[in-house]
Amino acid sequence: MHDDIISKTFQGRNGRAFLFSHAMNIVVGRKEDRHLLTGLHTVADIFCADCHELLGWKYERAYEASQKYKEGKFILEKAKIAKENW
């Protein structure tokens, strides 16, 4: 999982968040357009597959060219993920 971290400088709903290229053991919710700090995106909330807690979101679509690199990537809030052997 450590190798999947693209950036540690993102902002989640409740503080610091990480941008990941992959995520495991999650359930992806329904897509919706959301205005974020970097503009309009289509995102889907992601939940723990075991306890169903909201962990962050998946970028489905970025409307601005400079944000396209986020498409298909995952935001996981730092406070919601376990830190093991980092």
C-alpha cells in the first residue's frame, strides 16, 4: 500500500488525506458531481468493506485538464486508515 501513495498533501473532509493509485477492501458508492478545492469533479465516496465507515472518495472524472491525473485515483483520509509498517 505504501508504494501506491501518490501524494500526502491532499485535504479530505476532516483534515489531511493521501492520494492513492489503488485501494483495497473498499466499497465504492454512487457517483456525484462535487465542487472541491481544485474545481468540479465527479467522485464516488468509498467505504470500508468490513465496517462500512466512510474513508474518502474515488475521483471518477476531473473537468479541468490540469486535474485529469486524479481520475481513477483514491483519496483516503489519514485519520481513517491504519498505519502499519510504514
